[in-house]
Amino acid sequence: MDNKIKVSSSPHVRVGSSTSTTMLIVCIALLPAGIFGVYNFGVRALLHIIIAVAVCVASEFIFDKITKRPVTINDFSAVVTGFLLAMNVPVSLPLWETALGGAVAIIVVKMLFGGLGQNFMNPALGARCFLVTAFAADMTNFNCDAYSGATPLQLIRAGESVNPMAMLVGRTAGTIGETSVICILIGAIIMILFGIIDLSIPASYIITFVIFMFLFSGHGTDSTYMVSQLCGGGLMLGAFFMATDYVTSPITPLGKIIFGICCGLLTGLFRCFGANAEGVSFAIILSNLLVPIIEKYTIPRHFGYVKPEKEAKK
């Protein structure tokens, strides 16, 4: 009998299920927002989802074959990446750009760093930031058959009024999966009930963001403004589905809270003082880069810890 201890890279999921089961549940949790996105924006939204998922899965399969690694597409992580990428692009984006984003997410952000468990940032968000940088005009064009004009957050920044209830339901312009807060929360509840995520990161993220906006937005306790900021710009999608990514978020209890606080502070900073009206993607990615430092200083002390001799003499 082999008694050797097996050591593997993250994510280490402390539930009675495999990585593939966990990723499958995340896909199911994304369905409400995805279905509403298709209802809200039309069949073209479905094409973005299909293309993003297909390219992500194909990119991982081809990379594994070329590098002679075991094929890992059965863990459904590439499906989740493609689904999340599609949720983060406007329906008017050229389909080939969505496909390019999928290839970048898997090949550049994920596989070149060793595959699942080795990537230092969320692959879908990394691809989205790449698309925003490379195709800024297309990624900020939200005109489609259903809507014309700016997103609610862009309207707020321009000093115009918005309808918070429409934002809550999702009948607004935006990316495919960010508009309906109700559908996103349904998906979040599914993940919480199955033990996929807890509220440490989302709660600290949202609470920190609200405090920051209260102090620095210039709108004080204006409830309409605050609800609009919470419902717009993909904040809920980011807080529950991307900031909670097992690989790129801390594993320590205190680290999760600090990570959420960093996300909230950066999102508020970008929205109040930056050129972009949203800022969620860049806030989470920058916080991803801080994870090694956060974990280094939040690792719980070992039980039975003994002070070094020099420290004890002091």
C-alpha cells in the first residue's frame, strides 16, 4: 500500500465533491444571469456565450495536446471561464473579438502559468481587461437592438438620472451578464447553498465599497445613487462570481476579508476618481496580485508555536 502524501496545487476544495462538480455548480449558478442576458439582448448574446465557451474548451484541449499534458477539459474550469467572459462583454462586440478573448484567457492567463491552480489572476477578467485595452471602442459600445446610449453608470457620471428598479431587474444597457442583479443573486444563493462560496469576500467587498462611496462620492446618503452604484457596472457579478475564484483569492479567513476590502476600496477609487465609470474588473485583478502578500501575513499561527530563542530572551 502506498502511504506517500500526495501534494497538489490549488484549488483545494474542502467539500465532498470534485473540482469538476464544483465547476459544474458554478455553471448552473451562472445560468439565471445568462438566460436573462439572452432574453434581454437577443440571440446574439447566446452566440457570444457559445463561442466563448467553445473557444476556451478548444484552446485548453489543443494546448494540452501540443504540450503533451493530460487533457483537463473534463474539470469544467474552461467552461466556467468562457461563460464568465461572455457575461463580461457587450452584445455588440464583434464575435471574433470574443473568440480572441477566450483564447487569451486560457492560453495566456491560465495554461502558460501551469493550468488550473497556477494562474495568478482570474482568466476571464484577464481576458476582459485585454479586450478593454485592445478594443476600447468596441468594449464600451453598448448600442444594440434592445438599447441605445450609455450604461446607467455612465449616465450617472454625466449627471443624468437612472431607474434603480430597472437596474435591479436588469432592463438596462450593459454587458450580457451584469444587468440583472436579481438573477446574479439567485446564482449566488445557489453557490452558497452548495457550499461553493461563503460571504466573507462578497460581504467585505460590498460593505467597503458602500462606505467608500458614502465618504468620497459626494452624494452622501442618497439611497437612489447608492443602489444604482451597487446594481451597475458588474459589481454584484464580480463580487460573487469572480472575486471568490478559488485560485486567485486568499484561503485564510482573515485574508478573505482583507482581499474583499481591497476590492471594495479599488472599485470605489476607480469609480470616484478614475476615467472609467465601472472599475470592477481592474479592481479584482489588482487585488489578485496582492493575494500572496495577504496570505503571507494572515496565515494562522501553528498550534503549539514556540518563539525563537532570540525573541524569547527579549
